[in-house]
Amino acid sequence: MVSKRALFLYGVLIIAFLFIFMWFYPLHMGIERFMYDIRDWWKLESGEDKKEQEIVIVDVDDKSLRELGRYQSWPRFYFGKAINEIASQNPSVIGIDFIFSEPDSISGYNREISKSHLSVELFSIISDIDSTTMDRIIDATLSTFSFDSYLSSSIRKANNVVLASYLTNDLNDRPAQGYNAYLLDFPPPRSAPRFEGMITPISEFIEDAEIGIINSIQDEDGVQRKAPIFFNYKDKTVPSFAFTVAQKVARVWSFRGRRLMIGGRNIWLDKNNFLWINYQGPFRTFEYVSFADLLKGNISNNLFEGKIVLLGSSSPGIADLSQVPFGGQLPSIELHANIIHNLLYSEPIRKASNLYIIIFVVLVVFLVLWFSNKLSPYASPIITVVLMGGYFLFVLIQYLTYFVDFEMIRPLLAMVFSFVAGLSFRINRLEKEKRHIRDLFSRYVPEEVIKEIILAPTFSLKGERRVVSILISDIRDFTSRAENEIPESVVEELNEYFEEMADIIFQHGGMIDKYMGDGILCIFGAPIFHPSHADRAISCAIAMQQRLRQINRGKIKEAKHPINAGIAINSGEVVIGNIGSSHRADYTAIGDVVNTAARLEPLNKEYTTEILITEETRGRLKGNYKIESVGKVLLKGKREQTAIYSVNLE
């Protein structure tokens, strides 16, 4: 019962550590993210190379910059013309990943050059005005060179354009007038990223286009594994760029709790309002078209028909590049393409419920604790490794086949911790058993025997049949002497005697079963079996009697009563083991062999012998001893006579 309570406590502590301590201190998340990235890489490596046809990306690439000049100097005429060319092929939606947050005009170095040339030309025509007035005229003239109206007209004619906006934490960044028309009519999810500033296209553009937020959220290691669908701008809900594009295609959508229904599909976001991106492939998995080729008409006539067209950049000097789980980087426009594809066509990664993980961990903790404590030291680690490997394969298959992400590290840690805890408990219990054995036998057997018992791989205290030799020694007439002497002196004398005899018994490998008043019962051949147990018993008996003679010579000199003892030895099969109750038990031998030895010992007084042995013992001897036959006697409780022999000390 105590061990069960201890194992249960271990299990509770492991579970508390994994789900309470690691909640506040997520030490495992670095490895968890790494294992997630391995699965994502494996998913792409094991899948077929594909070219997604539903989305086409018009790319402001290096080629476009070479042929059209520096991007910062481009007139917005280029973008208006690009929208007209795309719209002419009837795409389902056009998403533009550029923020037109300032009015178009000639600026920077080009403006200075233009002012210089205009100043020279105008002064040659009009020479009677001052330079200040001339500067105002030139600035007003240059300000008219804007293609914003042309771009706005293109957006209005297309009637399916989504423009990018960006959220900041700067209160000075204020959206253009009319942005609130695109706010959603439900409160932001509790965990939606919150911002206080917003940068939008100018009002002229957002009158005829919808807007979406292009902010991305990376994990602590800088990798883009998930994306928010909704953002919190001053406690108002703003849609992401990818979602705005997707809902224009789907037309019908709703959002409740964590479930997003769009185009007849159920998309489950995680508890933090994130969509975990199921990347469809590496860079250029989607169809790419150069912006320069689009402007020059070097594209097929039906390339965009019915497609989602995204206009962005992959050029490192312009594009925002995102680190992705499977290695490498993707430009933000292809990141949006993956999210849109997940919302409309493919399956995003679904996070398995924490409840499943908790239930599994609780079950596996107590299972591993049980078998690591109960099964053999060889079986338990093998089963633990098999369980860990099985869970790893399960998680891998779920991800690769069903796009479900089960947490990996904490369940594996649960198995490791449970195995270590169970093994530690098992070792601690074995150590307690060894200490118990040492305590149990320390007063009855020599230290060498104790070590042998502890190290014996098959040693057990359970009852078993064993062939042994039983030695019983008893002091003659000591009871009558004790009645006439001081009790303290009697106890002292007995203790001195037992101390001397115990040393001899231990030297010969015997075990003292018990002290019986002034008698001793010894076992040879148990708990560690010795084939020569009969020889050990006789050698011990001879040594005991010889030592007793030396003790008596000292007592005679001190005018004390000598001690005379008789010894009987019998050999045979007994039942030996830990016998007793749950409160107290002794390791002892029971059986007719013990009874025979006990009834044989008193005959020493009758035959004036010091050591008597039975025929069973004599037949097992291998050494040479001075043995004489005494005859046969009918011992009490026996039907047949027993042949007995005396052993001489000389």
C-alpha cells in the first residue's frame, strides 16, 4: 500500500511539472519547434513536387528592376496598367502587397533635376519674376505629375482589388479616411494581436478597394509557422490581407469561437486565433510572372482567368522575407499565397487538443511507473523505448497524413521521467530489501554470508525445500544453576558464552537460527547452500567444544562453575524460509530433521558424550573424523530406531 501511494505521488509530481511548471517556464518549446520543423521538412520531402494553379503571383523581381529602373522612381502608372492588364483576363480577385500610403508625385533626386531644368527654361521665357515665385510655380507644376487618378480608375474598373495595410504601435500612424468601412462587425478574439497605429493606402484608393493587414507574427526563433486571421486595432477587428482575398473569392463566410466557415469549408483556428500554415512547397511552388513581362504584354491571354492574382515582390531589396519551418525563406507575397490556399483549397495544420495530450500523459505516466517498477530490469526499458518510438511514429503519421500536429516533447518527457522515477523507486526498494536482509541476518550469519545473500541473483526469503544440517547445542543443568544465582550474573555469563560460540559458528559458515534459553539452533547450508554443510557442522561442533574446554579452564582457576554443553547434528530436507506474521517473522527451518536433532541432543548426557550425530549426517561427511557408533535408539515420535554416532575431539 505504501509503495502504491508513493508511485501515485511520483506520477502526480511528474504531471504537475509537465503541465504547471512548464506552462510558466516552457523550457521544452525550443525542442518542440525543432521537431515541428523536422516534420514539416519531411512532409515536403516525402510529397510530390507540384505547381499550384489556383494562385498566380505577379512578381516585381530583379528582372523588373533592371528593365523598369529603380523601384522608388516608378510612377504609379505602372501599377495602374498592371491592374488593367490583369483585370482584362477576368481573375477572381487581385491582391496587391504594396502600401500606397502617400500621394504620387515626382520626388527625391528626380524632382531636383526636374526643378533645375524647368528653372532654366522658364527663366529664358519669363525673366521678370523673382526666384521665390519661380520655385512656387515649379513646385505646383511638378505636383500635377501624379498617376494616382489613373491608378484609382484602374482599381475602380477592376472592382475586385484588395490593397495591403500595416498595423503599428505608433499612435501617430493614422489610417486614411474611409478605412472603418472595412472593419468587421464582431469584437476581436481575445488573443488577436493588438495595435494602436495603422498605415493604409490613401483615401482615393480605398474607396473602391478592400484592405487587409499584411503583418506577420513569428515565433521566438524567428520562424513563420502560423498566421493571425484577425487583428485588434484599438479594440476593433481588422481582417488579414490573406483572409480578405480569400473571402472575396468565397463570398460567404462566418466566424464563431475558433471555427471559421469560408466557402463551405470549416477552418479551425488554434486557441490563440492563429492558422497554422500548411506550406504547399518551397519558393516558387505557385505560378510566378515577372511584372516587367506583364507590362510588356509577354504573357498568355488566359493566364489570369478565374485565378487569384497576387502582386508583390521577391526581390531581396524590396520584399519582406520570412523564415519558414522547412528551411530557407519565402517572400511575403508567397507566404500570403500559402495562407490563402489553406483557407480555400488545402488543409491547414490543425493543433491537437490539449485535453488529448493531458489524458495521454496521465495514462502513460502511471503505466510506465507501474511496469518500470514491477517488470524485470531488462523488459521495462525495452517497453519504454517501444512506447516512445510508437508515439513518435503516431505523431509523424498524424502530421504527414492528416495534417494534425500532436505535441511531441512533453509526452516523451513523461515517459522518460516516469521510467526514471519508477526505476529509482525500484532501486530504492531493492536497497531497502538489502538493508532488511542485512539487518535480519547480521546477528545470525557472518558478514561474508550476508554479502553473498545480497549479491545472489536468485536469493529469496520465500519458503522452499532445502537439504541442510541442523546443529543444536544446549548447556547441561544450566536452568537449575540459574535458579540459585544472581540474574544479572546469569545473563552476563550466557552472553559471554553465546558471543564465543557465535564467533565460531560464523567462522564455519553457519547461521544462528535462534537462541533457545541456554541453547543454540544453527543451520548449515542455508540461506546460502554449501555442498559440504555436514562437514561444516561437525567442524563447528568440534571447535565449539574445544573452545568451551579453554573457557572452563579459566573458570576453574577463578573458582567458578564450568559450563558443559551437548551438541547434536542431523542432516536432511527441511522447509526453510521467512516464517511468521506481517508484524514479525523469522528466517527459520521446520521439519522432522529439526525435531530429530532436538531430541538427539539430550542423549549426550545419557551417553556421556559431547557431540552426537545421526546416520544421515555421517553419510554426508567427506572429511576424516573420529566417529564411533553409539547404537540405535528409538527417539520420541519415531516408529523406527535411529542409528547415532559420537564424535571425539581428540
